[in-house]
Amino acid sequence: MDREPFDHIWIHARVATFDPRVTVPCGLLADHAVAVRGDTIAAILPSNAPEVQSHRGAVTDCGGKLVTPGFIDCHTHLVWGGSRAAEWEMRLAGVPYTEIAKRGGGILSTVRATRAISEGELLQTAVPRLRALVDEGVTCVEIKSGYGLTLDDELKMLRVARRFAIVESIDVSQTLLAAHAVPPEFAGREDDYVSLIVNEMIPAVARDRLAEAVDVFCESIAFTVAQCDRIFSAARAHGLAIKGHVEQITNSHGAELVARHGGWSADHLEHLDDAGIAAMAKSGTVAVLLPGAFYFLREKQKPPVEKLRAAGVPLAVASDLNPGTSPFASIRLAMNMACVLYGLSPEEALAGVTREAAKALGRASHIGTLEAGKRADFLVWDVTHPAEIVCQLGATPRAERVVRGKASNA
């Protein structure tokens, strides 16, 4: 045990560590203390441990409240311009997506709106979405580009994402998603656009450290496996990690491609087959479930959750916050939907936005579970059972949010 003094101790807590070595549901430790030094968890100890009793610094008595790791939203498109609410209204009236796209809707309508506004305006419009996630306990968020589709506009989006770490007390993981759609100026020249991503966008992003990973939309309506393979190879050559929107609409075998490149995560997965599951299990690629889009688009084909679970593939859950198919700035709603629509248990949903989400962002070594040596990002909840966090929406029984060892009620 390290004998250096602690800066702050949260005592008399039920600590849901989500540490897999603690073999009880949620890794729950009754009447324990979380001891913090600087921005790091120094120890997790029984509240009556001598090191706790002799502490003379700051103390927060949790009075039996529940402590969980900070929530991680590992898949969002949080930065965008414009609105697609009218498009949703058209879909409800029975207008198919293909017709909406012909009328100027879809991803490209958001691209036009995003290109038209400044970096400052993008930041201003995105801040309320981020704060909604923060209010629900998110301490780390992934933010993708993908609504610029030019070098300058993709970099603009990523710079906005980077600024959030300053604007709010939150950890931001940035992802280049230039392969989200083919921009209109490249219509019929998809390979030329892929060359732009490979030869200009990825090198610029790597040089300026504007992203940690590169994502693609590998689908029949977007980019082929061969095109995505080119993009992934360039990303790896520049030291960037791999993620993929795959198997959402059809089985394009994108998950196998992501796994072959050692990808952090394969996301959506409604049409994933057994070969894709086996590839993900072998590579350790995380399955990121996005039930918000499944619900909003009124899909019928669910991801093969039972098979993924049986194969030992980690199951993360994320909001997929975006303007067109999952406009929900709510990680708790995503957890609830994952249980109701996909059959996850509340414990799996909570693990999906903590331990497994950290893996999906390559951050498992320092966030996602409550363990000594990991960053002191955690939440204090006034609940009697962990499932309340997932079950009860609207009311927020969170008492405290701690980021890098600093407490706030924000």
C-alpha cells in the first residue's frame, strides 16, 4: 500500500467497480471508500481501513450512495450544423429515405449546413448537446467528423471537438469519419474521393493530432470493403486506430475487415454474421450497440446479441447522437433501449457505457473501471439499486460528478 497521503476520500459508498476481478454483480463493494490523489484513484478500501480512518484531508461521506465509473459515450456525431426534424416528419408520413435524399435530405443536407457555418458557430450549436450528456454523467465522449467531407471542413469539425475538452470538464476522443458519404462534387468518382481521404485528410489529421482513430461507413449505400481497406491501411500507416460503421443495413463483411485491421470497435452490427462474430472475438474488437438508430428508424433486424455474448465479444453501448437517425443526447436512454430492445441486462448496459466503452476507445488502461491507478472519473448516485440508473429516465438521482479527482454537481 502506498503510504503517501490522500487528497480526498469518498467514504461509506457502495462502489460499483466494474472490475472483472471482483466476481459479484457490477463488481460491487459494500461500505468502501474511494481514495484520490491528484487526478488518480490511489486506493479502494473498506471504509474502516486504517488508511481511511487516519486520513486528515478532504472527506465526502456518501452515506451509502452508489459510486460508478464515469460514463463513456463511445460513438457520437455531436458536431453538426442545421436540422433534419422536417426530414423525420416526412419519414413518419411514409416518404422513403431514397426519396428524401432525392429532395436534398439525408446526410448531405447536414453536410451543406455544416459547411456553411463557422467553427465558432459549430461550437455554439454543439455545446447544449454536450452539456446534456455531461448532465447524465458522461465524463468521456467520442466525437466524429463526417459532415464536412472536404479537407478544411473535416478539420474544422475536429478542431471544434478538441475545444470541448476546454469548454467542459470532459475527456474527448476525436475520430475522422471522412468516409461517411460521398460528397456531391465527387458523385460518380468515389475512388477519387477515397484518394483524397488517404492522401490528404489522414496525413493532415495525423500531423495536427486532431484524431485518434479513423472510421468509415462500410455499406452498400456508402463505401465498399475495398475502399475502406485502403482507408484503414492509410490510417494504420499514420498511427491512427480503426473503427467502423458496419453491417447496419446489409452484411457487407465490414466487421471482418475491421477485425483484420485490429480495430477498436465495429458499430451497429444489425446484419452481422457468424464469420464477423468470430473475427471480432479473435481480434478483441468491441461490438458497439446503437439502439437509438434502431429505434428511430423503426428497424426490425436486431444485432445478434446472444451470439456476440456467447463468443465473448465485449458489448459497448452508445448514444449515436446525430441529427438524422439518433437525435438523442442521452446515454441513459441508450442504456434503457439496449435493455428493452436488445435484451441486455441492466448490469450489461452499465458495463457497456463504462468498462466496455473504454475498450472501444482504446482507453481501458486508465478509465472505465474503478481501480487503483486509474483516473478518478466517477459518479455518485442516490439510488438503492444500480438498475435504477438504467430504468428510471427523466429524474436524475446523481449526487456528484467527479472528473480527474475534482468534484462538481455539473
